[in-house]
Amino acid sequence: MGGRKLLMRVWHTAFVLWAVITILFLMFRLMPGTPLDAYLDSSLTPEEQEQILAQFGLDQPLWKQYLIYWANLFQGNLGKSFHYRQDVFWLLMAAFPNTLALTMFSLIIAYVFGVLAGAFLAWKRGTWIEGIGIPIVLTSRAAPEFWLGMVFLAMFSFSLGWFPSGGANSPGAEFPSELSRMLSADFFRHLALPALTLALYLQGLPLLLMRSNMLEVMQEDFVTMARMKGLSEWSIVMRHAARNALLPVATAFALGIGSSVGGNVVVETVFSWPGLGRLLVSAVSAADYPVAQGAFLLIAVVQVVMNLVADILYAVLDPRVTHTAHG
């Protein structure tokens, strides 16, 4: 990808982020009433209510609030939670590692299985294996996440007792650092069920995408040449065809990170996983608009940035994209 093209992509990304931030700013302020309506006690006098509005800067004109909002953003100040009475930034930073761990662990399981199973089903096209495999994949993809989560809880937590039913760590567990907590066996025991639930839901996309790409690649001339050389069918499928079919799957993985960070709300709620999605649901329920606004902003930033990464990755992995664009 050329330098000019890269700069254009970065500029487009910056514009999208500006638009998202502006929409989030206006969304909570242009609703009827004020963002503090659920926070203000009716027993407070008008003077006390005015003082609280001034404390959060909501007594200023809208244009001035907008400038103050941007100034605070550049300083990493996302405001203070109405409900938790803590800085929103640190609330998000406490929840984000859990969401990121859940997302990455689930995506790795889903894409490793999806790539291998997709290549295998393409190899077995027209057989009874494909006839059974495709409906199973489509069923798991169509099954609601909350239903899959409840089934896993009923089987592996409540009935068998193999895994905890919720949370990210056992009550009372202490760790010397955040890294040691996330690398502990206790954390992975709590992570197992929500990650498997999400992976089972996500594996359909890479599997079907890999299978479709493999069926196209298997018709290419280099595959015919490999057969003429006498290479085994397994070697042709895994060493030659699969390698060339991985490009769209790799970019889909980058996009999956962005979409999953904001799409884990259901799984995090079912398993009481203390991540960004569960924090967002709690903030909306409590009308805690600074936390909701900050969570939406973080999710939007991750999605937009990962879209940029996928765009760049596609151009790097397949130079034909860049050459075609120049042409």
C-alpha cells in the first residue's frame, strides 16, 4: 500500500471517529430533559439542582459543552460516573481487559477450528460428511447466544460442576497484579464457558468462508499442476490450496475483533462476565450516561481501528489489491 493511499485511509478513519464522537455527544444531550434527570432527586431544591448541573458542566451552552468535551477527551478525561462516583476512564480500563481476553480467546478457537473444518469440508465436497457438517454449522450459527450460554451453564456448571457459573475470578481471590490474575488457572476456568459459547457462535463465518474460498482455489491452475506432479491430495489441500484461501479469513479475523468487542453483551450478561458489554448494560439501566457514552466511544474506536487494520492487512497480504487500485 502506497504512502498516499495509507494517509487517505487514516484520514477517513479519523473522520469517522470525529462523526461518531460528535453523535455520541449530541445523542445524550438532545434527548428530552437533561442527562441528569435520573440522577437528580426530586427533593432537591432548584438551587441545589443548578449546582449539580454546574458541577457536570451541563449549565453551559451546547457549543461550549462540545469544546469542553473535546478538550477533556484529549486529556483522557471521560467524566465521572453518576452511579459509581468514579472516573469513567478507569471503569472502562478495568472492564476492557476482560472483554479483550474473552474476544481473543473465542476468536482464536473459532478461527482455528473454522479454517481446518472449512478446508476439510471443501475437500469432502459432495460426500455425506459435507451433508451432515454444513447443517450443523448453520444450526450453531443461527442458535441464539443466550440459549447456547444457558445450555452450557446447565450442563457443565450446574449439573457437572466442572466450571464456575459466572464472574471472572473466584470470590476473595487475590493476585499481585492484573497480569497474574489474567494468567491464573482460576481466570481460565471462569473464561472457559463464555469463550466456548462465543466461539461456537463465531465459528460459522470462518468455516463457511474458508470452504467457499477453498472450492474456488481448488479450480486454479497451480492446483492442477500440483496434481500432475503426483502430490498427495492432503498435501495439495493443506499446503497449497489452504494457504491461498486464507486471505479473506485473515482480514475477517481483524474485523471480528472489532465487532466482537461491542457484540459480547449477551454472553457477558449470561455469564456475569465483568466486561465492557456488561458495564454498558448496567450503565444504560442506571441512566449513567457518562459511562454509557464512554463505553460506546471505546467500542466505536476499536471497531473503526480494526476496520483500518483489516484494510491495510488485505493490501499487504494481496499486492494485487494495491496494483489494481493504482491501475
